[in-house]
Amino acid sequence: MDHLAFLKESELFQGLTDDQLKKIDELAVEVAFMPGELIIRENEHNDNVYLVREGEVAVVKFEANSDKPHHVATLKKNAVIGEYEILGQQARTISVMAVTHCQLLSISAKKLYDLFEHGAQNISSKLGAKSSLHSIILDNVARTVGQRIRNSNDSIVEKLKLELAHDKERNAMARLIITLIAFLCFYMWLIQIAIHLPDKIPSLNYVVIPFIFIFMVSIGFIIKKNGYHLSLYGLTTRDSLASIKDSFYFTAALALICVFYKAMLIHYSPDFSDRDLFDIREFYPNDMMFILLYLLFIPIQEFIVRGVLQGSFQEFIQTRHKIFWSIMLSNLLFSITHLHVSLMTAFVVFVSGVFWGGLYARHKTLVGVTVSHLLVAIWAFCIVGISL
């Protein structure tokens, strides 16, 4: 089969005459490889030089005593594979694998070398000097190898940059985890101390409010230290309109859950047996003050749970189903802080948090989840009449 036009385009045979290319064409054999099939295997002796006609191949390096490949480079049409064989036979130092269905031209380096020895022809270079077939191809190999080295250097620099970015992510996650564990433990200790000292600490708010303030200051320091854009933590208006629209669907689902929860309380709890399903009542001043404070606290709560916890987990966790685990972990951590109120309260916090976590994962902005949280709180406290 005549491959003359293709050989003319190859960087390996630039500068050769048609007669010389015809002689090389006589040595060329067309071969095909399926996706995943090895073209060259590391440490094997194979004197063929390959030219990619169609498809895409990957240069890979296998771990010692393992079949796990590490991607080095991707080569496409007109690429040359195994050009080092022209310089002398040696064991392959790297593997090449077909990524797609590939059509390649295979040329035996030994036969090519025989052509150098017995059929070399002189051609004129641009400077008017005589150059042998051998020297022209060696020049082309040197040029190809030089370009590969430059590309490898660029690739190494990019990989180093990526590794530095990963180190930064790991350090950021370490700071976040250390802070979370420390504050969570400290918070649970303070709550238990307050519960056991009711005479000296009449209200848990005396513990919770200062603690939240200190925690927010610490989180602000971590955010500044990590140096990531505030949008990572949901502090962005991007996609906010879509998130608000979706928030109404999530709010409707949570509103139905609130009604179901109230119905269960009426049916099973003596304290609620005489209450209506919808209990729009006048609140005592203390109740109203607590509700107002809670509504004001909602944006802060969403920033901590969704923005800082879930947002950081989504960014730094690299396992499969990272969105799922980000939602679960952030809400489990937050629900634990409500166990001192009651087991049911912690459960409700977790379930509602999973809903809002899903909404946040869709849009990565705090706008929609904050709106939904506010609406659900007003519905639960002021319309359905769930006791605080």
C-alpha cells in the first residue's frame, strides 16, 4: 500500500526525496491496535518504529511489580513512537498503549539501518552540502527527541505546580479538621458544664453565643490563611436566582415534614394531645425574642455548615461520591451539637440539613439555602406551632 503522502508529513522523514521515501515505504507495514492494547511494553525488545496514522495512544509508566499505569503523555496523528530504536537496539524504557482504535505504520529499525548501509543516497541540503539518508533521519530523530525533552520539562513543571496545589489543599483541610475537632470537643464540654451548673449558668445562651462568636473569628482566620476565593464557601450571588427558585421546592418538602412531625407529636406526646395541627398562636415575649434571634442566626449557621464545612469537604475530598459524603459529614457534625437538647432535635437538624445540603451542592451559593431555612423556620415556629 502506498503511504508516500503520509510519510512526507512525518517529522521523522522531513527533507527526504520521493525516491528515498519510496524505499522507506517498502519497509512500512500497516498494523492496528484496539483500545487498551499495548503497542510497546516496557523492558521488552522490539525494534519497530511506529508512526500514528489514525487514533490516539498514551505513553505510560507502570509501577514496579504492578499493573497500575501512570500517564506520561498522549500522542496523536503523525506522532512517532520508538524513534530511539534508530539509534541502536535496546530494551524499551516505557510502555505505549492504544487509547482509541489505532492505525499505525510499523517500520523495522533493523531494516531501516540496512537501508542506511546499503541503499543510502546523497541529497543536497539548503546549504548545498551533501547529506546521506542516514544523517538526515538522525537529525530528525535528534530534533524529535529535543522537542520531547522540552515537552517533558513543561510537563514536569505542570505536575510540580499541581503537586504544590495539592499540598496547599491538604494543609487547608488539616487546619479545618483540627479546628473543627477542637471546637466540637470544647463546645460539648461547655454545654455539659452549663447543664450541670444551672445556678451559675441560668441559660445556655450564655455559653452558645460567645462560643459562636469565637468560632466565627477562628473560621475567618482559617479562610484568610487558606487564601481561597470566598465563592468556595458559598459567598457568591452567582446562580442565586436559580437557587432561590429551587429553594421553594425544598421548602415545600420540608414544610410537609414539619406538618408530619407535628401530627406525630399530637398522636404520641401527651404534651401535644390537646394542640391543633396548625397552631397560629401569640408567643410569649421570650419566645418571640428567641425566634427573632434564631432567624438572625440562620445566615451564620448556613455559612458554617454549608459554606465552610460542606463547601470545604466538596473541594478537598477526592473519593467517589464526594458530594454525598460532604453532605453527610457536615450535617452529622452539626447535628451532634444539638444532642444536648434532645435526640429528636438532633435528628430533625440532620434531616433538614441533608435537604439544604443537596440544594447547596446544586448551586454552591448560600442564597437559596438561607431563604429556604428562613421560610421553614417561620412556617415551623409561627404557623405549625412546633414548640421551641
